[in-house]
Amino acid sequence: MKEIVVVSNLSCAVICAKWAWDLGFNQIRQILFLVGGLLFGPIMLLILYVFLVNKARKEAATGGKIF
């Protein structure tokens, strides 16, 4: 069971770092989100998802449309 949690948090950490890069954060913030993803997993993904939606809304992209 512990292995599943480790793999899950590792996956979350990699996705967090990628999303932070897509948002244009500097390397220090990317590393912070990577470490946060390792420790807190899905909570960090939720925070970055909100950032991504707000960025898309500001740019009037399709991902930012809220009905």
C-alpha cells in the first residue's frame, strides 16, 4: 500500500512541475511545486489547476470558459 502512495505522489510531483513550467513560473517556484507535489500530491494539483483555469480565462482561451 505504501508503494502506491509513493508512486501517486511522484506522479503528482512531475505533473505539478510541468504545469508550473507551463504557467511561466521561475525555476525556484517550479522546484517548490515539485516538492509540494511530493509531499501533498493532489492538493498541489488542485492549486495549479485553478491557476491554469484563471490564466486561460484571462487569455480568453477555450479552457477558461465557464458556463
